[in-house]
Amino acid sequence: MSTHEPQRIAKLLARAGIASRREIERMIEDRRIAIDGKPVETPATILTSLNGVTVDGKPVAPPKAARLYRFHKPAGVLTAERDPKGRRTIYDVLPKGLPRVVPVGRLDLNTEGLLLLTTDGGLKRQLELPSTGVTRAYRARAFGQVSQNQLEDLIEGIEIDGVRYGSIDANLERRTGANVWVEMKLTEGKNREVRRVLEHLGLRVSRLIRTSYGPFDLGGLEKGQVAEVDRNDLFRFRKELDK
């Protein structure tokens, strides 16, 4: 389980699929992680391998090949490990029998649609970084009026309350009574970006669905369903990312 260079233990454990980095930090605080029997004091501990590292007294298994899953997240569940307020999280609705997975990015409580899940912390981070330029696509139903010209102006980006949002490819899909359906593609994925941009245009979003993340789409997944991405497709995609 050697690595090419020294790295923080939290990063190595996330890569090994133990938990998210944040969860690992909590596990270290709870003295659940040890090296040669001695509890780890800080997630910033630098290691070149996970040899001798245990979690709850059990040796950490070597990381397996990364796996990626498509999950149709329902509205009304949090993208989180747990919630202090007791609200349902994605882990309450995921099917039984999955390996330990972490979400790629987040979807808001009331946003539904495609959420990628992976066993590999490194793949998670790679997919989330704005610098990789992975495109996310959404469909939004909103109350109000907006023109195609207004939406096309978003291609230049927009600043709202001091926050700069990058280029957004937006199109008016159709009108249904007092509502409009808008398709949006973006690469940054800042917190509540789609909702904030549409609200800035005078729309009130009533439904938001993420339909794709990179080459992976929602397809025919029903709410709450999970499907694993073919490993050959994942391999080819990672090669493209590395370029």
C-alpha cells in the first residue's frame, strides 16, 4: 500500500475508501484511528503508506480499483453523512449492499437527480475540482418570465451579490402556463448556483433536476435507484481527465 510521495493520513484513508476526509477527521478526534497501536493525534499526520494503520482496531485493507455509481437522489434528502437535526440523508435511502461510497459534490436538500457516488476519494476530488471543467447539466422548472436573450447573456458569466459565476449555457426549453422549463450547463457548480442565477433573473424555482455530470447521465433511473458505471467507461473517462 505504498504511495509515490508522503501524504496526509486523512487523504490516504479517503483514497482507501474508509470515509470522507471530514468523517475521518471526526474519527481521529474520537481516537478510532491508530498507527502501530498509538492513536493518531491529527489528520495532518504525514505518511508514505497505510502500513500499520488501523481503524477501530482493524488493519486498513489495500485500496481497490475505483468504482463509480449513478444515483437518482430524491428531493428532500441531504447529501451528508448525518444530520444533527435528524433529517434523512442519502445514506438512509441508498440500497443495501453497496460498498462504502462518498458523493461527488452535493445536491441541495430540495434538488433531485443525478448524484455520482464513488469508492475512491481521489476520483471524488478530481471530479469536483473546477479546474477539470466537468460539465453539469440541469433542468429547472420556475415560475415567472424570462427570455432566451436573457439566458444567452449568461454565457459571459454573471456577478450576484459580489459572487462571480462563470459561463453558463442556458436555454429556454418550453413554457407551461405561468412556468418555464430552463436547461442549464455549467462547470463550476458553486453552492446553489443554478437557483441563485435564476432567482436573479426574477424566476422562482419550484423544481430542480440534475440530469448529467460529465458523460454520465440520469438515464432511466427511478428515484432512489443506483447503477454502477461500467469500469471500462470509467477507465476511458479518467484517461480523458488526466489529459
